[in-house]
Amino acid sequence: MAGRKPQRRREFGTTRKLPSGRWQARYIGPDGQRHTAPETFEIKSDAQDWLNLVRADIERDVWRDPDAGAVNFEKYALRWMEERGLAPTTLDRYDGLLRLHILPTFGAKDLDGISPPAVRTWRAERLKATGATTVAKSYRLLKAILQTAVDDDLLRSNPCRIKGAGKEEADERPTATIEQVFDLADAMGPRWRLMVLLGAFASLRPEELAELRRRSVDVDECSLRITQASPELTNGRRVTGDPKTRAGKRTVYLPDFLLPELRRHLQWFAEKERDGLLFVGEKGAPFRRSTFGRKWRRARTKVGMPENFRFYDLRHTGNTLAADTGAKLKDLMVRAGQSSERAQLIYQHSTARHQRRLAQGIDAEVRRQQKGANGGTAVRRA
């Protein structure tokens, strides 16, 4: 009795010879749709090998719809931002990075049309056109968006694979001396003098200064209570809310030499209501970045500070002075309103006594340097 012929495994997919002489491979996917290989093959066996690989992916449950990535990048990126629940300032920053640096190159492409070589070329061109820090931020944003596309099964892998491309290595920021801080305060004029001094010797951020109110001030304790911030977006709109970090809500104790400055500003320039703003313009309007920026640039030029010296850099002076007092890391981070999951555990026990001592240390150092610079006279006044 003749043995039974071994049963052949059912063929997966189909191959056919095209009029061009090349071979086409097609198959029915798990989604019930017919899919065609993205390329044709020179010989039939090559087409069959491709089908075998597809079948293996299906059996290993790693098959992905080859048309899944045919989604416009710009539409996907904009939806990505909408779904993240981002803070207004973060949304504003991401919008600028997308609009200026990412969409001009990738906006019209589909997700699966963005390849590793395309990303490398884009990054190289951006580095020629703008600063390395901006390119690093743009790369991180692009990588995050495309990683979500991978998680959504729209891409098999992330085309952003450049090691270290998202790492920022910004140049060290300039730090003003105590004398330069007072020169800048003088150049800004009486109305904005206190803002400069608080930016340096209290390490306050511009958006925190913009939201300071009379009720924030404790003259008896010579301190400020920071509870809110009011950053200004690129369109000029201010968004009032919690400070930048969780540690941003804090009490900042001021060096004693600032008390006369604080009293004078409250009497002359701050709004009179208890909830009135501490800093307002000559016509009573809230602090605006554009108007203040013009005054700042003129003052910076007058004092002889470099063009890249920003108002925010005043924080470096205050932070450096605070560190020079020998304060503990947890006290320094509380004063500056800096926070992270790890740091929160480090400085959560910082006390008002520690903060008062830190402010006194800054006071002593400023008085010492000013006494030497002024030939033994007191701290400079307006």
C-alpha cells in the first residue's frame, strides 16, 4: 500500500508576474484587508520570501498595518499637544518649536515618511541655522511625538536615534557682581529699581515678580510670600497660576538692606489696594515684558553688561551669594523655588530659621563689599 503524500502547508498570500516582468506579492492581513508589498521583486522566490516574513510577523503577533503610518505629521503633532494637558507656558514653547523648527521640514510628511536619515539631515541643517540649545529642545519634542506614534502602533520604531542629540549643553550664563546689580538698578530708575534688586538678592523669577502684591509683603519679617506666578506668552497674554515648580510656593526672607527699598516702593509705586500689584507701569498698567525689555536693554548697555545678559541671569548672583554663605543644599533650593522628586525629599525640612539666617548672610556679604567699594560708607541707596 503506497504511503500517503505529505500534506503541503497552505500557501500564504499570492504572487503574480507583472507585465514589467517583476513579481508582486499580496496577502490578506489580520484586519481582513488585502495588502500589497511596498516594492516588487525580480524573481518569484524573493516575493515568496517576503510573504514568509510577513506570515512570521502575524504568527508572532508583531504584525503592523503597513498603512498605519500614513498619517500626516502636522495633524498628529497638533493633536498630540492638545491631548497632553500641557501648561500654557509649555504649550506656548512647544508651539514655537514646532512652527519654527519642525513643521517646515516634516509638516507635510506622513509619519512613516520620516526616516532616521531624514532626521539626521534636519538636525544638521538646524544646527547651522540656530543655537544648539534650541536644536536640542526641538529634537526632544520631535522624538517625544514620534515615540507616541510608536506606542500607538503607527510606527514600528522611532526614527530619532541620534545619541545625545536631545542633551542641552548651554554656555555658562554670565553672573553680575554686586556692584553691577546696583548699577543696573540705578539705570532702570526708581520705579523698577526694586524689581532688579529682588531679581538678584531674592532670586525671584520674572513671572513671580509680575504677580507680587501688597499682601505678599511682610514688612515686619522682611519677607515675601510667593504663591502665584504670571508668565507672559509670546502673544502678549499673561497666564496667572501656580509657580513654575511645586517648591515655587515659598516664603523668601530678604536681606535687611532691602527693607528701606521695599518700604519706599510700597509708598511710591505699588498699587494702594491690599491686593494691588507691587510692580506697575507709569500709567498704572501691569508689568509688560516688551516695555520692560526696552528699559532693560538700555540699562544693560549703560552699565556695560554683555548683550546676552538677561534679567533672569540676576538669579545667578543671588544663588551664588546664598551658596557662599555656607547654606545647606535644601535651604538653597527652597530659597530659589527649585524642585524635583528627589530634591523634594532633600529640602523638605528647611525651616524659617534657616531661611532667615541665609538672608542675613547675604546681607552681611553685600554690606561688606559695598563698604569696601564706597570707602567705608553704607550700602548704596536710590
